[in-house]
Amino acid sequence: MKKLTKIHKAVFPVAGLGTRFLPATKAIAKEMLPVVDKPLMQYAVEEAYAAGVRHMIFVTGRSKRAIEDHFDTAYELEHELEAANKSDLLRLVRSIMPDDMVCSYVRQPRALGLGHAVLCAEPLVGDEPFAVLLPDDLMCGPEGGPGVLAQMVDVFQDYPTSLVAVQEVPLDHVKRYGIVAGDRVGERIVKVRQMVEKPSPETAPSRMGVSGRYVLTPSVFNEIRNNPRGAGGEIQLTDGIAKLMATEGVHAYEYQGKRYDCGSKQGFLEATVDLALKHEEVGASFRDYLKKTVC
Ligand code: UTP
């Protein structure tokens, strides 16, 4: 019988500056912006929890205090809701932090890049495979199916190397992504031979763009540490993972589901409309509103 390699820990790098969302992100983290009624951060944590992860590690920076407060007990609020007999709301608030979930925080003192942010989590991750989720990529699994990280944890059982989530992107968008190319070795699985950060359309080896979900082996920490600064003068996660191609190997997984780039205004608006239309409470009335307004 196959031995199950559990992924216990997930790293959430949330120390970026969020400049594309200024002025909203001047004093609050972009990861706390709500899509309908939940902050982006909570969607990502719920996705990790559903994939079996129980230790959430946040790499935070200045102006990110609200994230810590969100995943903590809110004594005054809970007391008020209890006193007012609002048991549904009380359950909702308490469900954000299940009893078996642990949260740890580490600071990235300067926003030196995503690779550097992941490296800041090394003392908390230790020597075991771990997940990385970028909360500004809001990922929706297929209707009624597993979330994207759960799919990846499953794939990791058969391909226990570092794993990146990919989807085909339009050619004129390749410069926004890490792009991978390689050999197909299974259904939706590619053995990665080339990996470049934000190439131009002329030099891109394929149109397979990396989305913000990874399962990584701990060797990536040394590769990040030993890598010079890459594209944009930042310490890139892509460059660290690319080094693993020559040692342990890297696979790309073409995930099932939809990604919303909520770090951009367009992606954030698309997520808001799509999720509002599916929302239990406001979905039907919002659909009526859109029909009347948009056409
Ligand atoms: P982005 O480049 O999308 O985030 O990084 P950003 O820098 O916050 O946004 P813009 O481009 O200025 O609008 C992807 C992820 O990596 C994190 C970000 O918080 C985001 O989740 N990140 C990026 C860090 O934690 N530290 C960094 O130094 C850079």
C-alpha cells in the first residue's frame, strides 16, 4: 500500500507592499480585502485546511496586524454575540480558527521578494515538505470537487518532488508569470525542464504559467539562500525552485479549477462578481440586479 506523505505546514507570504491596490493597501494588508464577505486570507487558509494542513505559517510585514487578529479569538465580539443570542454569527466567527489549527507568524523585515519571504519561514518549517499559498491568487476548485491544494497534495503522493501549479495563459500575459516547460509524464503532470520568471513573449519557452500554489521540498531553502537576486532585483522563488530541476527534479501540475488574480483590480472584480453570484444569501438578488443594470 502507498505510504501517505502528509503536508502538515503551509506558508503564506503576505509581506508584499500591494502597490497595485493603493490607496486601499496603504494601512491594511491586501490579503484582508474581502471578496463578498470573507478576506482573501481566509479563502487561502480554508483551502489549506481542507487539504489536511493544520499548521499555518504567515510571513508578515508592517501593516499586517489585522491578519493576526483575524485568526485569533475575538473575546469582546464573541461575548456580545453570546449575550445577544446570535448563535449563528457566533459559530461563524469561531469557525475561522478551528481548535486543531495552529498559527505562527514570522516577519520579513524588508520586502526583498517572494523567495526571500519563503526563506524567512525556514525556522518554522524545518526539514519537511510544505505548501506555499499566495492568498492574492484566489483559487476555486471544480464545482463540488477538491480545492487546488488538496489536488496537489494528492499528486505529491505519486510525484514526491517540488510541485508547482500551472495553467495555460495568453501569450501576451507570460511576462506576468513564472513560465515552465518540460515533458508530459502523466495526466496533467509535466516534468519540468525549464523555468523562467516573467519572460517576454518572444523568449517564453511555453505558455504554462505558475499560479500561487506550491508543494516544496525543504531543499529549496538552500537554493534560495545561494541564489543571487533575479528578475526585478528581487530574490525570486522561481529561481530557487528552478535549481532543484538538476537535483531532485520538479513537476508541474495542471490544476482543475479557476484562478482569480486578486492582486490586480480586474481579477479582484471578476472574483467578486463570480463569488457573489454563487453566494447563498445574496446570489439570487445580485443576479437580478446585474440583469437589470448591465444589459
Ligand atoms: P506580489 O508581487 O503579487 O505582491 O507578490 P505585492 O508586492 O504585495 O503586490 P504589488 O505587485 O506591489 O501590487 C506575490 C505574493 O508574495 C508576497 C506578497 O505579499 C504576495 O502574497 N511577497 C512578495 C512577500 O511576502 N514578500 C515580498 O518581498 C514580495
